[in-house]
Amino acid sequence: MKKFRGTLIGIDQGSALLFSDFEDGGQMWTGSGPRAVRIQARFSESFRTPPVVQASISMWDMDRATNMRADLSAEEITAEGFVLVFSTWGDSRVARIRADWTAIGELEDPDAWQVD
């Protein structure tokens, strides 16, 4: 469980088209075996500490003739941003993926006293 010390809680959200490989014969559409795409996402402003990030697939376009295998995660979470990672494996053919995300975390309190 994430516990916040302050009363200022921020919520940020975003959306990212991770790839569109069917247009140019990219690796997710034409390849096989383990494949991954990593996209840097930045928050609109920094959190005080790394927030909790929830990511989900909001659009997928996959070949129905192969198994649909997908994994989406948020990695390397910092107060400024994180990395969205989409991966697939085997014979899955993924044309394109869009991911949405929400971050919830503690913000700096401009009225808090800084004692050094």
C-alpha cells in the first residue's frame, strides 16, 4: 500500500500510440518470438515522490489468425515520468497498440516549510 504524508494528491493521465507496425511491416506485425516496445511517458508536472501508475490497453489491432498475446506494464517510475512497455511473443501479430495511463501521487506543498 502506498501511503501519502501530505494532503496534496495529484492525478495525471495520458495516452500514447505505442506503434503502428502494419503500415510499414514493423517487427510487431511481421516478427515472431519475444518482442517489446518501450516508450518514455512524462508527467505534466513532477510529483513529490514516484507515484502509483496504472496502465491499460485502450486500443488493440491484432491478427485473428494467430494467438493474441500481450503484456503491458509501467516500469522505471520516477517523480517525472515512467516507461510504458508492451511485449508479445510466439506467433502473435500485433498491428498497433494504444495505451492509456493514470498516475496518482503526492505533490509538493508550496506552503510547507523547508527546514535544513
